[in-house]
Amino acid sequence: MDISPMHILLVLLVILVLFGGKKIPEVMRGLGQGVKEFKEGMRSSETPAAPAQPPAQSQPTEEKK
């Protein structure tokens, strides 16, 4: 089964008819954001997160009288 440029053009035409010209950029933007979030999730799972250190608490200073 060989895919020719004519088949690709036909599929793109059907997508254009189904979604309309205004909806396609929104769909592509959402797809791009999904891929970006997926890649970030894969990166964060590969590198172990540094343990969170509690904030330093300031000690009350004694006043000299």
C-alpha cells in the first residue's frame, strides 16, 4: 500500500472541511502544548528531584539592656 501525494492532499482537504479554517490553528496549538508538556514530564522523571529544604527560620535576637 503506497501513499501518494494525492492521498495526502485528499486527507488534508477532508480535515479542512471537517474542522474549518479557523479551528485548525487552535487544534495544532493544543497539540503542540501537549507534546511540550509530555517532553517536560519525561525530562522530570529522568532526573531525580532535589529534596526540598525547609526555609531557614530566623532566631529571635536577644536585646541588650
